Amino acid sequence: MSESDPDSQVNQAISQISSTIAELELTPAIRTPQPTSSIDQVPTELLSLIFDFACSNNLLQEYPWISHYKAPTKLSSPVITYLPALVISAVCTRWRCIALALPGLWARLRLEISEKPVTSDVFMAILQLYLDHSAHAPLFLDLFIGLTDNGKDDHNPPALDLLLEHTRRWKSLQYITDRKISKTMLSLPILEVLAIECPWGDAVAEDGLDCFQVAPKLHTLTMREEYNPGRYIGYEDLFLSQLHRHQLTSLNAALAYDELAILQDLSNLTTLELCVYHYYERNQPQTLLCRLKSFTLIVDLFYWPRDSESLHHILIMFTLPSLNELIICD
């Protein structure tokens, strides 16, 4: 058989390939390392810090928004982009493991809920997911609930009822609504910051703040009306009188001139932002705030006479030996 015989050439090629395969099987495998992205080389500790910074606010807004009022936040991107903890946990296995090991990422929630007594299943499922993944971490809540016009809606939105099951984890609560958060006293053992904003002061029932009375660690309190200047919640003095007198260190509130005496009991204040209204030309008792360092006095021209004498009457009632900042504005 000649060397030019095609069958011979094929057999020779097969023989060479077989020999090569046999040699490769006897040679130890040398693996070429696969290239990795630079983010994969970042230590877990550093990634955790980055994730913590990125998840300062997880916004969960009801969709579709069905309310008499405009949604507080206009969503300009897909809903998922406002939920950074959820996004991070969906990137890859490593990131998911890190996110699930950091319950604090899931504990910072901004919720925008309509006043309707029915909430979508998707919204509730995501809220439940966040509460589950936050485990026992303290909750930082920023809550908007659609307004009822009278503050007397007997039916809570389901999302609010779910949050009320976790009040022992509330560390910071900021809310805008005209309804009572709860008709019963809440257990708030770690609540430190409370900010109440009400669109219409006269819509808050006199007992609307009672549920917050038992908050032994509360030190920062804000009570204001945001949407309608010249009108205030109206029960700040009553609520302040129900708190432990020495627990507050920071207060932002509006008080009538004849209610200012309540400040005498808040001897540990270091920061005070005060709007005084319903001014009357009569002296108030002296108020000593030994630890106050920053005092902002807001002059509401809706109620104040346009002269310096009324301002003088306000200022002379305070003795502030530690003050290093005084701001007067309207």
C-alpha cells in the first residue's frame, strides 16, 4: 500500500491523535486561573461598610398609588432601584450572603402608604421580607400614611398593623399622618427619636399621642405641622407633661406663649428649636436650662405683633448659662 493511499494517511493521523491524547492523560493538569473582577478582590469587611452606606434608605411605596393625595415621592426609576438591600442581595451569591448577614441593611425603611384599608399583596410581601431579614435589629422607620381628613379612620392599613407587631424594635420613628398610630399604649423600650408631622393640627385627637408615653429612652422629639404654616398640633404641652421630665435632650416644637412654663421641667435639653405663637403681653416664670447649647427661636408673624418688645419678653424669660448658639428667624 503506497504512502499516498488516503486510508493510510487517515490511519496515521488517527494514530498521532491517539498518541497525543495518551500523553495528555499521563501529564498532570495545569489549570490556568480564570480572571476575576476587581470587586471580587474587595474584602468582605469593606464590602459590608459600602453596603451599609448604600442602604441608608429603602423606599417602599404602594403601587399603584390610589389616594386623594399626591404621593410624597415621585418615582422616576423602576421600583427595585429604591430598595438597595434587595438589589444587593440579588447580584451574586457572595453579595447575597453578605447582605443576609447584615440585618441592619434591611432595618431602615421609608414607607409611603395610602389611606386605603387594603394594600397589595406584593407590597405586603416585600415589607414582610424586609422585617424578616432585619431579624432583631433596631428599626429606623420613616412613615407616611395617606390622610383621612378627620384623623378618625377606624381601619388601619395592613402595613401599619404589621409594623405595630414590631414596636419593641422601633429605635427611630418619623411619621406624617393625621390618624392615631395606635389606640393602645405601645411598648417602645428602645425608641430614641420621635418626629411627628401632621398636616392639620386640629385633626389630631387629644389622646392621639398617648400611645408614645412609655418610651424610657426617648431623647429627641420633633412635633410640627409641615403643610399649613400658622397651625400646630396643639397638644405638645400635654404630651410633654406626660414624659419623664429629664429624658429629653433635643426638642423641636411649637408652643403657645402661655404654655412655655412646661420647659422648666426639661432641664437636660441641649438643643431647642421653638416656635412660639399666641403671644400675650404678660410675664411668664423664669426658665433655667443649664445645659442648653443651641436655641433656635422661630417667630410666627401670623400670631406675633410686629415689634421688638414681644421678642424681648420671650428672651428674658430664659436663663441659659451654657448657650453658644442663638438663631432667631421667621
